[in-house]
Amino acid sequence: MRAKAILVCTFLLISAVGVGAATYKTLHSFGGFGDGESPYPGVILDQAGNLYGVAAWGEVSEGTVFQLTPSPGYWTFNALHQFPLQDSSPPDGDPEGAGPIGGLARDEAGNLYGTASYGHTQDSWCGTVFKLSPSGSHWTFTVLHYFAGADGCDPEAALSYSNGWLWGTTKSGGFKDRGTVFSMQTSGESFQFDSFSGKCKGHDPSSAFNLWGYGTTLRGGWKDLGNIYRLDPAKRLINKYSFTADGNAGYAPMGDLLALYVGGVRTIYGTTQAGGAGGGGTVYRLTEIQPNSDRWRISVLHSFSSSSGSGEGWDPMAGLTADSAGNLYGTTYRGGLGCGTVFKLSPGKNNQWAHTILHSFDNSYSEGCWPRGGVVFDKAGNLYGTTELGGDSGWGTVYEITP
């Protein structure tokens, strides 16, 4: 087994800022009480067009799992579960966990799965994996796993689901307290994990573990600026690419990896928060050199400028989504008119990609501010996402954009 694959940076494109004709609408502004506050990740959709997400905190709770249901002309907000406030420390602390920061996953039966980043009644404050099951008009909450530190601590990334199994990461815990990648059945059985050990394998995994077996770490790698890793069938973590401050692809990857077949070739898209030619992070692509070789070529599709006068946004903290035409969509946490952007990258001839701003959040906070999570599509092609802060009460929003 090769210890690493060699990746070559083939080109860098910095495109001009464009502004698309898109319509923005706030679907819900969080008030901090019955609905919670600060929705960090984006939302997910079901087949009926309902949106699901989490708010990390609250004035009367330690976080909320919510649903938004569409009706003609408006959306109805439903708090499916609120994590109760607890003032005491373990072992009498948060029995359900607290602080849901990572995104949700959904199975074929409509059950929701997520993580609480801290708190429970065991010997540590390390969080939980939970399940919400629909039953008529009610939802039943179940804790599937309590993290105890040795098996992981502080799960902050989205879960991935396939065929009765869940995959995820914890930002710390495990061997040397550098984080873990874990898998488990949706029943809560067969929990397995592997630990990040530091520089070579990376540490502080902040992105989801995708179903091809790849993910990113915020730190670690050759220059301690993050890496792309793969978990092989023997449960060994292999460093596939290390980001550097002087590399075209930037550094500090945090967003989830998007895995697609493009022209029959395995392709992975991702973002980095910082670095690149413009200093404000990048959108990059990994293309497999030969089928099933696990050897990849890296290309930079766009480099964001951190200059305050550029207007295009910078610091992308979330992963990307794609439409059927191959366009990519994502968010930047900062920049634009002051509070971040929603953007589109469109492929052109000779591998040229055009960058378009679909919406720029301004400093008034009225529409929202700091989109930490990414966006998803509905069947009609509308985009949905969240902002960490802003809106009517300042505690974040769920929004819709019609491109």
C-alpha cells in the first residue's frame, strides 16, 4: 500500500466577479427562545420539500432540531426537539448531549440522525450521536452513542448515511486527543473508530467523512495546515494531500468534500478557508488519474480575494453542491457586502470557471450574516441555506435563493 499519492497542481484561475440575477427570501429568523439560535450547518431536504436543520444554542435550551414545512406563500417552523438546559456538571449534566453543531443525515424511513457536540451523563463532556424518529405528529428522541473521550470527543461535522450505517468525525478525543473518524449502525450497534495521530495523518477533522472514504482535517499534514485523508478497508488513515501556505490550493480545509462521477471519472470538490493566489481561500478539484487507482491530480477552480475591495467574498467554510449541468454552488463566510456571499462557479471552455455572486449579505444583518453552512437544491432548482447570525432578532436565518 502506498503511503501517499503524488498530486500535481495543474493550473490556477482567478475569475472576475460577476453578479447573477437571483431572488433572495428569508424563510425564518431565529429568535433564540422556542426556535433556538445560531444554525451553524446548512439544511437537508426530504422528498416532500421539507427542510431540516439544527440550531446550536438557545435561551431556553441547549440547541434545537427543527423542520420548516412549505405552504403556499409561507413556511411553518416546527421545533422537533430541544435539548434541555442543565446547570450541573457530570454525572448529572446533559443526558441527551448539548450544542448540536454538525449537520443532519436522513434515512429512507425519514429518521433523522445528528450529533451533540458536548455534554452527557458519562465520565466526560464529549457529546452524543442521536436519532429522531417520526411517529404521527410526534418525534421520538434516542441517544445512540455517548462519546467518552477515548473513542472521540466534540463531534462538529455532519453525519453521512448509507444502507443502515452512519459515518462521522470528532474534532478531538481518541489517541493523543487529535480526533477520530467513526462508523456505527443506525441501531447504535457496531460502533467502530480510528484515531488521528498528528502531523502525518492530520488532526482536528472538521468536515464530514464522505461515502468514498475521504475527508479533510483542519490541521496536520506536512505543514500543519490541513490535509485530505482516506480511510482504507483495513481501517488505516492515509494522507492523500497536505496543504501548504505557499500552495495554489490554499490551506485550512473545513468544508465537506463533494464526490461525483464527471464523465465517468471519480472527482472530488472541496474548499479551503485561507491561502491561494487571492489569500481568501479556494475551490479545488481532485481528479482520479486512473480508475480506482486512488491517485489524484489537484486543480484550483477559483481563488477568493481577501481584499476588502474585491466584493466577491472570502473564507469559505462549507462544502459545495452541484446541479445537473455541472455548476458548483457554495458560500463564503465573510466578504461581499460585509457578511458573506452565496456563489456559483460555472464551467467553460479550456477548464475555465466563471464566478458569479448569487447573493451578498450586507452589514445591516437584516437578511442574515455569516453563512457557515452550504446550500442544497430542491426539485425546482431553488437553493436553501442558513446564516449563523442576523435576521429579525440577530440569531440567524434560513433562506431561499431562486437563481
